[in-house]
Amino acid sequence: MERWLRRLYRRGWRGGAAPSRSPEVFWTEEAVMGDRVYLDWNATAPLRGEARTAMIAAMDVVGNPSSVHGEGRVARGLVERARGQVAELVGCKVSEVVFVSGATEAASVLQSLPGGYCVLVDEVSHDALWAHVDMSGLAERLNGPGHTLAMGLANSETGIISTPPEKNGGQYRFGGAGADWLFLDVTQALGRIPWSFHWSGADFACLSAHKLGGPKGVGALVVREGFDFGALQHGGGQEMGRRAGTENVIGIAGFGAAAEAAAKDLADGAWERVAELRKILENALEAEAPDTILIGKDAPRLPNTSCFATPGWKGETQVMAMDLAGFAISAGSACSSGKVRASRVLSAMGYDDTTASSAIRVSMGPTTTEDDVLRFVDAWTAQEKKFRQRAA
């Protein structure tokens, strides 16, 4: 990061020359934002006004939500109101929502399940799920009981929507093995496409507030009613004994408000308008750069996500060029950024290393405009032409 800051310092920001200050001082919110276009909603969505208002109000609530006095009951009321708001968006019972620090912590339940711990993970799932795969003695354990199939409902890099297998004979069949339980990562999909925990048939689901326009550092594990598992964190008896530690009242209040607003956006057709912007983006890319590969173009995708590759033009190079031009995009999952390697997801989809290393992701939201998209296309295609000239 220090080298990157120094490079920015030497080159100066697009809004003016580099100041005569240290690069650390130069990297300020004012310098970063300016006249920029944010196209990295899959990494994190901008904080919603509803969430900000709810969080500010919660800051004045002094009580501990586990206390029985009046102040504690007010804090508890905020937590439970948010639990109801999240449950409404998720399509589950209020009692099935467990507040945690985020989807990654929620995924750790995969290590707490009873009956022969063995997790089967879809190849294109997020690293938060892959972290719980133990390859040692896998062949022997596949014949045992208690398997869990863990998969993402929508891929964060490509936006491609997956269809979980139906339960047949009491099991989910996957890769020649059978799983007793289904864990779905709905972090990217929730609030962008219609989905309900109850009609999905899943036993578990995980989500993060900041993908919905809530604050970072709070999320939820959704657990089918009646399912017993070991506590995610030991200590007190908070969250019905499932996750110890005083609840993050401020973050949870923002989470609930964001969930309610996200449900309204979905009902109002906000993401259908975003899908039209993606169509404009991809049509323009095909016209200006016909050799660029649109990943998953003909597959069911999230309405806001476009992943495309120009073989030989490193994704990280494109991200930096667009950053200097005033556009925030990504070269894959935010959790994997900075790692110079081919995308594991694209490699699993059959793309060669050159192509898998050359992909970028543009992800939009309801506040993205057509002008934002067209400005990005102009800036990106100008750089793409320079790449072609250098490669010739």
C-alpha cells in the first residue's frame, strides 16, 4: 500500500497536482472521492441514508441490551426491531436470525455442525466457504454421515446465479456425494433478486449488512428453526446462546434499516433499472472492444454485475488505470484483491490463466446513472486501445 500511495503522490490526482505533503496525508476522503464514479457495489454498497439515521439515533441509547432495566430494554428493542427487519427481507422467522460480525463469521458455523464434520463446497464459492474444507482423509469421510453442502447463491465476481440441488431421498446430491444439510451464502444476492429462506429449503444462510447499504462489521447467520449447533463464540448467553458477546447495537440498528430499505428497492423495481444500465455497458463494450470476453453473458446473473476479460491485459493494471481516471472497479472479490494471481473462480469455469488474470468486475447500484456508465466506457476503451497498440 505504501508504494501505491507514493505512486499516487508522484503522479498527482486527476483533480489537481500532488500536494507537498506525505502520501499518507494525500490519501484523504476528499482526494479519493472528488468527481469519481463508484462501480464496486459488490465489494461494499454506499451507506444508505436510512442506515445512517438509525445508527445516529442508536448512539444515544446507553443501555446494554442484556440488562433488564429500562435503558437496557430500549437497547434490546432496537436489536429486536432490526431482527424483524432482517427476517422480513430474508424470508425467515425472527427467531432464526442470529446477529454476527459478518458473513465470514457466520460461515464458521460449518465447523460447529454435529455428526461427522465434512463440508462439500461448490467450486466457484467465496473463500469464506472454502476456508472450511479439510482435504485430509476426504475420500474416507465422504462415506460417513453429516455432510454439509456449502455454496453461494450468486457469485461475487461474475454475478452468475447458482441453482442449489433439490433434496432427494433426504440428501442434496453434489459431486457424487450426498449432503444432509445446505448452507447458502446469499450475501450478494439478497435484496437484488427475489429470494426467501423458507422456500429455498436451506438449513443455513449467511449475509453481511454492508452489501445492502448497511454498516461494515455486522451481518447475520440464519438457522432453520430447531437446528442445534455449537456456539459460534463462547462466553455469555447472547443471541439465544448461539453467539456470545454484547450485541453491536449501533451496527445492528443500521443493518435493520438497510434491510428494510433494500426490500423496498427490490419491490419498487430499482434493480430492473440497474439491469438496463448493465445492458448499456455491455453493448458499448462489445461495439468498442469486440475481442473482450463478457463472462457469463448468457447465464442468469445478478442485475448489477458485469465481469469481462481482455486476455493479456492484467486485471490489476486495469483497476489502477481506472482508479487514476476516477472510477472504482475491481479485479475480483474484494477479499482477494491485491493477490496477483489468476481468478480461482474463472479458472474453475474453464478459462485459461491468461484470461483468468485479465478479468475485471464492474458492479453497479440504484444510484448509478447512465452518464456514469458511459463515462466509464469512454475511459476504459481509451485505455484498451492503448493496450492494443502496445501489444501490436
